Amino acid sequence: MSLYLVVGAGATGSATARLLADSGEQVRIVTRRGSGPVHPRIERVAADATDTARLVELATGAAVLFNCAMPPYDRWPAEFPPLAAALLATAERTGADYVMLGNTYGYGPIDGPATEDLPMAPTSRKGIVRARMWHDARAAHTEGRVRVTEIRAGDYLGAGAYSPFTLLVGAPVLAGSPVSYPGDLDAPHSWSYTVDVARTLVAAARHDESWGRAWHVPSVSEAPVRELAALLAEAAGAPAPQLRHMTIQELQDIGRADSVMAEFPEMLYLYDRPSILDSSSTAKTLDLTPAPLGVVLEEMAADHAPPAP
């Protein structure tokens, strides 16, 4: 039994902690409020992950440090760099392997399926943040200071998942309400199930060939939003979705009153065209396949359903 340190208890961090604990490992999960899954092999600790000295105390003896933390979406440029720096320094000082949860923002707009060997070419503020995090971690790996890998996911699906689909489409579809979506409703898109993300994080942490490079999470679906919304409604027994395209002006108007939505326009290039991840390397080397889409949609429907009386 080894000790694993997971920072962040969102849907993916929690799934990672549970997966490790269920396999017999000891897990310490760190959040500001000490939240996280309840499990006999999971220790929940309240700590500020930007406090490197405290994080080093908590990570000492850990085999792997998982970075599943994410500051509020509208505060990435200010809050992500110090958080990432503290986790990287902690991994270096303790000798723990470092597994980062990332996304595709660093690639910038591309045509065709994205592969893990694409150069970083961000065009957004948030993409620049993600690219810099990977640059710094990869440099530490190249210099022999720490073993690093990054797992890059598409937009999330699953119970408790946080993504444009779950917020702007999934929630109103499950409530039987009309949907306004700012992207192309019929463009193919790669979707990542939070549990598949966790499985990829753990598989990379345990594989000798994973270090020094990035891996794409196998997509649970590449269905366009219109199709995915219809499948979710069917799984939940909800009315057929009523979808319309939200104009950029409407999105900007919403952003004037919502600081999170104000961050969305610069990322529209991910949603107004096909956005597909090539995960063939992950499937071949890490021996991973995605969960069935039906299972994921049923989970989302059940998560939204009111409790039985």
C-alpha cells in the first residue's frame, strides 16, 4: 500500500481518490475546506495548496502527487500560477511523481483531431496559463528534478461535472427548459467522462512510459451538442430538448452580469467548429477505453433527479 496525495475534490479529484482507495491504496486529499469523499482509506485535510511548506509536509512519503485543483474560472490568470508553482515545488522537494490534470486550451485553435504532440500555441488568456504550467513542469522533468505527466481532457460529462454542456445544456434539458447554446449545435465534439479522466490519471501514474509527455483521455462520445442533448433527455425521460443558438451579443450581455460567463467568448473556437481529441496513444499504451455513453447519461439523469419521498 502506497500513499497518494490528491489536491482538489471536484468531480475528477474525488473520482481519482475513490479509485485509488478502492484499489487498496492510502489517499490523502487536500482542499481548502477539507472536503472530499468519505472512505476508510481517504484522509481529508483542510489546507491552502499554495502554501508550499504545508503541502510539503502533507506530501512527504507520497508516491504520487495529483494536481486536480482548479481556481474559479474567472480568476485563472491570477490564481493558477501560484497554485501550480507550489505543487511543482512540492513534488520536487518530496520526490513524489507529479500527475497534472490539464485540458486542450494550450493548443489554441486547430483544424482536425488534436494529438498530444501538438505544440503549445494558445490564443486565450486561460490557454496561456495552461501552456505555461505545462512548460514549467516539462522543464523540471527534462532537467531531472521530477517525473511529470499531464492528462488532457475534453469537456466533462458525469454526475457533478462542471462544463459548458452540463451548465448550459444538461441542466435545462433535465429540467425540461429551453436551451440557448453559444456554439455550433451540430459540430462533433469530444466529451470526457469524469471517471474516465480519473482512470487515465491513475493509469499514467502507474505506467513507466507515461512520464515526460501528455495523454488524452479517451472520449466517451464525439456527438454534437444537439444529439447529446437528445440522448440525455431520453435517458432521463425528459421532454425532447428545445435548442437554439445563442448569439455572441447575447453571450456578451450575459457576461456583463456574470463574471464566469464573461470568460467564455475567448474560448468559443472550441465550440463553433469540430473539436476532437485523438486518444489512440492512450488506448494503446495505457490500455484504456471509455465507459459506455449510456452509463454516463443515466448517471447524469439520476444525479439530477429529486430524492424519493
